[in-house]
Amino acid sequence: MKFFVDTADVAEIKDLAASGLLDGVTTNPSLIAKTGRDFKQTIAEICAVIEGPVSAEVAAVDAEGMIREGRILAQIADNVAVKVPLTMDGLKACRVLSAEGTMVNVTLCFTANQALLAAKAGATFVSPFIGRLDDIGLDGMQVIREIRAIYDNYDDLATDILAASIRTVNHVKDAAIAGADVATIPPAILKALVNHPLTDAGLATFIADWKKTGQTIS
């Protein structure tokens, strides 16, 4: 499974990229707003750091506006994935932009039926929001499983399932088990994946025992 980080913080992205774990980045209007920086400049900087897809979301809600904005965003860098909402207008924009060779991430997906429509519209990625479904008492991971089953039934559906709205480390694990192609993960959750108390305890023991030898590796 590929890992995208869900942030618009360029410094944070550079730090995580150094680990070799990042395959891409997703942003949205809320994340951009938190930075207080120029939108297009921020996207350009992120694209220079990450070779993989960088999702940049349109602000328009009508198909014509989304297409116009999507074309502008696609000119920022070759690795921009234009992000459009899963509405009928968004699907129309997805069809046009995808046909022009632009990567498109169809976001705000909450059902397998919606994901099927996104795939038929030529989406590069579809982003089902696991956490938001869990918030209202539904099973977000079940939607991932349903989408995976549908996509696997048809060889002509090439859309990647991008598990989004991830809130916990278990969301990452469960999305991988369910067959999501990508997980877009907040920085704090991505960093938490490495943590385990037994790892920390074992390392502390090894360090203490090594010190007793009085040796150095040099």
C-alpha cells in the first residue's frame, strides 16, 4: 500500500520525505488555510519535494469552473492530481480532465456506488472518508471492502482506492487488509505507526547492555 501524507505543511512534508516512506501528498482547502500561505505557491513547493502525486483541490462547484481551475492547477507541476468533489458536476469535470491526461482525485466519497461512478468517470483516485463515516455510526472500513470487491470484478476499472479521513493507526492497518491501494495519513498518525512500547523497552535494554561492554563501534 502506498502512503500519502495529508498536510500542506511543507516543512513537515520534507521531514517525512527523508524517511523514504512517502509516495505522495494530499491537501484540501482547510489544510491550505491553516498554513496562511499562497495556495499555488504552496502546491508548487510540495510538488518539488515529492515525486509522487500531490492532490490540489478546486474551489469551484460547477463543472465548467472545476475544469477551468483544474487546468490551471495541472500547469503547476506534472505530478499535480486535481481534486474534485463526488458530485455530478465533479464527475463531469473528472471525465474531461482525465481525458486530457491529468490525474484526478475524486474526493468526499462515502458509498461504493459513488466510487463506481468515479471509476467510470476515469478517476485516478477515489477517496472514501473512513473516519467521517465512523463518526456517524457507520462502518467506514466496510465501504473500503465493498469498493475493493467491485473494482476487482472489472478489469477496465483502473481507479486506485485512496483511504482518507484516517484517524488511528488501526485505520491504516485495516485499510491495508481491506485492499486499499493508498492511505492518506495525517503526519501524527504516520509517525505513530512506528511506535510500540516493547520496541522502546527492547532498545533501552540493548543500549544498557552495550554500555556495560565499554566498547565503541568506530
